[in-house]
Amino acid sequence: MTEQIKKILIIKPSALGDIIQAMPAVCCLAQSFPDAQIDWFVRPEYSALIEHHKCVHNIIMFDRNKLGKWFCKPAAFAELVILIRQLRKEKYDIVLDFQGRFRSAIFAWFSGCKQRIGMTGTQESTASFYSRRITQSSVHLVDFFLDMVYAIGAKKDKVEFGLQPQQQTIDETQKILAEHQVNKDNYAVFVPAATVEAKHWPVENFAVLAEKVYAKYQCSIVATGTESESQIAEKLQELTDISIVNLAGKTNIRQLIALLAGAKIVVSGDTGPAHIAAALGVPMVLIFGFTNPSRVGPYGRPQTVAAVDADKRGPDVESSNPAHDIKNVSVESVFEIISRQLGQFRKA
């Protein structure tokens, strides 16, 4: 089968962190099948992530807003037909459904590809849409996706994410930093908010940590996040006596990648920007609550995780132990992880 693989479709429309975790599998495919075309089926709001990936050839947009209620809206039905024709036109040799949902499985089937690979343990309603399902036993999500590509003949190699900022975007981001009097070579990025409340480390802790980081390393503190999270960044500014630059909602995904890539340290809860930072390999601290860091933490970098019982939770995705609440992660433990990575570095 491997000799015949010339066109591969990855179905992973969302979400940001999960898309990042799937990237090593795509790199593995590119290394194993260097002549193959690899396309990615993704939602528009995450397409900029894929644009930065060195192994992806084409992006196929899955716009849910245009396809909503296609069964009763002629315009939506027309969009669906266009999308199906686009998928079938490519004549893919392999379709890998990394999403594992009913909708993604249907699109795998819509592609017309005979080799449609899914994973056991996903929604049972998807089973009939796959030609083959791979049994997974891995804990970490990166390994979960790698198991799928190994099953079709990809070769095990060094794990890499393949995410890199483009020079034009780096220049744009450095201009933004300069406008806020931030030294492009000496700043820390804090992500003080999270979409899920249980993943939100108290902003008061971020404030104390910001002052400790500034006092020791004399680096600028830049807060980032989505536009809706800007108020939390503003509260962080109010709680500290040092200057904190609020870029929440003021960068696009491309600029966010460049911003994180240039940071001395990134501190975040379990949210999208943290997973980007992990993929970039920058110094970081990822703070976890009930979510199991062994499943979605920085791959191969357990030393960057701040959590209660981080390595003692087994394979469960979520913990129900109250002791694992993110509020129980101390400022001191996070600062210790920062200090171990930055050492005695100081810059005036």
C-alpha cells in the first residue's frame, strides 16, 4: 500500500491545541512519503496555523457557517456540493480522520477515497464511514495521532512539529513590540486567561509571578490572548506595579506564533497559545488543573509542566480529584520551573 500513497488528506478541522498535537504525525508522513501531497481539511479560523506548516501542500477550508442547515438552505447545500467536488477531485489515496466525530467521518466518506482511516474509541456512529479503524493505546495525544500514521506504513523517526513563523510575520510582530517599547530580545509572554474556567490559573497569581520574573530577569511582560480575554489582561495590569503590555486580541494567529517564538519564557494555562509555544520548543511553563498533562502537555518536556501530581494520574483524560484544581498550583512552583530554564540570565 505504501508505494501507492501519492495523495493524503488529513481531516482535523479543530481545535487549536489538538491541531498542534496532530502536527508530528503530518511531519512523519512527509518524512515517510516524501513525494506525497499532504492536504489538510480545517476550519478557516485555524488555517493560519496550517499555512505555517512546512509539510502541508494544500488547505481545504471547512466553513461551518456556510454549511449550516444545508438540508434546508439552497446556498448552504450549494457550498456543500462544491466542497464534496473539491475533495473528490483530488482522488486521495489515504484519508486520515484525526477528529473522530460523526461530521468528520462523513467527509472522509464524501472524499470517495477507498482507504479511510479512523480510530477506535471515537464515536461509534463513525465506524461505518471508515474502511479501517486503528486501535489506540497511547496516553499522549501526539502518540495517539502517530499511531494512526504508523499503521499505514509511516516510519518512526524523530518527533517534530514543523511549525515555524515566516520572516514577514516576524518583522510585523517585532514592529508591534517596538511600538510598545518592548525589546524584541528580552520579553516574557503570559497567557492569563483560558476558555474553560477550570483551566484558568488565578490572575492574582499571574500578577505576583510577573513581578517576580521582572525583578529577577528585567524582561518586559507581554500578556496575550483573544479579544474577549483582554479584560483579564487589563486586570493583570491593574494588579501589578510593573508595566505589562496587553496584546490580547491585537495579534492574529500568524503574529501570535512569531510573538511566542521570540519569547524568553511563555507562561500559560492549558490553552491554544501554550500548545503553540510547546510546538515551537521555546522555554515555557504550562499550568494544568484537572486535565491530565501526560495526555496534552508539552511532548517530551515534562519539566515544563506545573501541576499537582503531574506524573501520577495514569491514562485518564480528566481528574476528579479536588487536589488537582489549578488553583492549588503555587506561584513558587511555577517560578521555580522558570528559574530552572532561564538560570541566572539577567538583562538590563
